[in-house]
Amino acid sequence: MTGLREGMAEAIRLILGFDPEILKIIGLTLLVTLSSTFFASILGIPLGSWIGFTSFRAKRPIVRSLNALMGLPPVVAGLVVYLLLTRKGPLGTYGLLFTVPAMILAQILIVTPIVASLTISGIHMKVKAVKETCMGLGLSKFHTIQLLLYECRYPILSAIAAGFGRAIAEVGAIMMVGGNIQYKTRVLTTAIVLETGKGNYGKALALGIVLLLIAFIVNWGIGLLQERGNHERRRTSS
Amino acid sequence: MNVVVHQAKKTIVSKTILDVENLTFPSNAIVMIIGPNGAGKSTFLRTISGIDKDSIRNVDINQRKDIPTDSLNHMVQQTYLFDLSVEENLRLGGKGIESLDEKVEELLVKLDLLTLRKEKCRNLSGGEAQKVAFARTILSEKPLILLDEPTSAMDVKATKRCEELIVELNRKCGITFLMTTHNPSQALRIGHQILIMDQGKIVEAGTPEHIQNETLDPAAQSYLENWRVAHA
């Protein structure tokens, strides 16, 4: 208990003191997490929309595979990216291993199936009705997709939120490909692991509180956007 | 608008849902399709418009085998309104047509939707939503309009308005309407021709006079008798 109390006191001191290392770690965390969520959304939303919108023979196995990949172990993703970027790997010449781009790449690999899979689920709920209505009105395919994405904006937002949640909590893959180098590739999760190992519970707790706050604020914001839509529905339909 | 059905067929696990062959719809007419639940009315319309992809479809619309999206509109049974305002939903039905503003205004007035024009469609009642979907379908005045139970959720006044609009559009613009209903009296009121379906087949076809006065196929007779008893 004493350790926890001391740890909390240390955490508050570090946060309020704007410790430069912690600020750097926060900055890097935001850079890696937001970039990977952004790129995973760029890939996952169109992919999920396309799969959700079209009918083809291999659709079911692809959807099942994407669902399975939602549970992709981060260390496996890390290992794949590590093997790709290591000096003897196919992308070794670029010297990206133990850099921020490598961490972003590993997280894209983890987050994209989540965004794509949840986008498919969202699209699936509305695709039949929207498609039939648009076809009945003689609207073009492009217009139909536009309307479908608009109708599915809240589920898609949820998909992005879930992807962000996974990215910010991830530690295994970025530890492998980032190397947890101070001031270079150290992010909140990897720093917490390191500081706990060193017995610096105060610092680990401070980082943990910041991590929680960031995750909380971002998800709160996304949740607010979704609730606004749902609230309007409830308020006006009552 | 000439609509010739050479074959329209759908089977689900050895059960025939639809089986119509060699049927020519009269041009520029209001054709009403009636029949009990599961008779295949909606599937028939969905096959003609090409929305049902699982059916065998050999239909000529103005001598074209493909689906002429530029000359056909279809209001499906489960109407879906987009999460937009009433007016925006209506405008979707008139993409690219001239005098869209006037037509939207005209339909909003005729269907008593003027006060709801800025209202989000998710806030509408079932009947109001159906009126919007109906207005959206007829707005572009395409030569062939398929309506699947378009007035099933409407009150008497709104139903009457819609029927008047259908008759008016048919008379003024020569639009061919194929419309399903569960209300034979509606079919007799506005239809030039009535088709009675049962178990995926057309069991009776003719003018309202024929349907009312002649001896009909036993399945059609039984359907109408049941309806008369229910509404006596």
C-alpha cells in the first residue's frame, strides 16, 4: 500500500511538473497511435465498404478471415514487420527497423482488420435496404455507395474508435519493431513496461494515468459524436 | 411503356415462389396485382425491376432485355428513407430532372407534407414515411412505376390523395403503373386491369368489371370471398 501511495504521489509530481521525458513519450504515443489509426481507416473503411457492398463467391471466407484477424496477436504482427524490416529482410535496405514508421506499420497491420471488419458489420445492417431503395430510384452505383456510407457513419465511427483503442493499448508489436529507445521510439505502453521492471512505480503510474486519460478523452469524444446522433433519434421519436 | 414478361420464375428449396409466363401488360395502364400473403406479388415486381437477383428474369421493357433504370422506378414494400430531411429524400427521387424544385414543392403540397419538409425522416410516423417514399418514387415521372403496397400504412385521406395522383399521372403523362395491394376495393377503384395471384401464379386477369361480374378461377374466387366476408 505504501508503494502504491508513494507511486501516486510521484505520478502527480511528474505530471504536474511537465517532465520533459514524459512529454516526449506522450507526443510519440499520439503520433504513432493517431497515424496508425488514420492509415488503418484509410485502408479498412474502403475495404470493409467494398466487401460489405458487393456480393462475390469468396465473401464469407474473407469476412471470417478478417474477423479472425481482429484477434491477431500483436507479437505476431510485430514479428512479421520485424522480419520485413530487418537488415536481411525484403525492406531491410530502407533502414526502418527501430523507427517510428516501423511502429506505425506494425500497428496498421493490427488495426486494419478491426476497422475493416467492424465496417463490414455496420454496412451489413443497411446494405440491402439502401441498395434496393437506390436501385428502385435508378440511382448510380457511386451515389448508392455515397448514401450507404452516410447511413453507416455511426457504425464506421465506432470501428475507428475500436481501432484507436486497440492501437493505444498495444505494446508487444511496437516493442519488437520500435525497440523502446528513449526519446526515439519509447511510447506510453512500452515505457510503463520498462519502468515497472525497473521498480519505478511512480513513473509507471504517471504514464499509466496519462495513457488512461488519452484513451478516455479520445473515446469520449467519439462516443459523444455517436450519442448525439442516437440522442436526436430518441428525443424526436418520443 | 410496353412490358412483356416471357418468364419470371423463382424457386426456393424446391418451393415455387413465382412462376409467370407469357404475360403482356397493357401500355399506359394502371395494373393492380392482388392476392393473399405469399402469393408472389412482391417477388413478381422485384423480378420485373431486377431488384431480385435470384429470380429467372426474361422480361422485355420497351423491347429491352436489360433494366432501363432511366425509365423505371420501384417503391419496394419495406420503404427505406435516408437519414435526411423530407425534402432531401424527395430530391433523391428527381436526380437530374428539370424543374425539380417545382415538382418537389407540388408533391409536398399535394401530399400534405409541407409542414414536414425540414423534418428528419426518422421522426416521421409510418404513414408519413410512406407518403415521402411514394412521393420520391413518382417525382421523376418515369414511364414505368412499380409500387409495392404503397398505401398500406396510410390513413384514408392520404390513400385517396395517392390514388388521385396515380390516376392523374397515368392520364396526363401516360405512365404505366404496376401496383400491388392487399385491398381489392382499391384495385377495383383505380385499376384498368387486375391480376390475381396465388402460389406464385397469375390465376385470374381482367378488367374490374370482369373480376366483379364473371365466374373466376376457384383460388381467385376464394380470395375475394374471404375479403368480402372480412369487410362485410
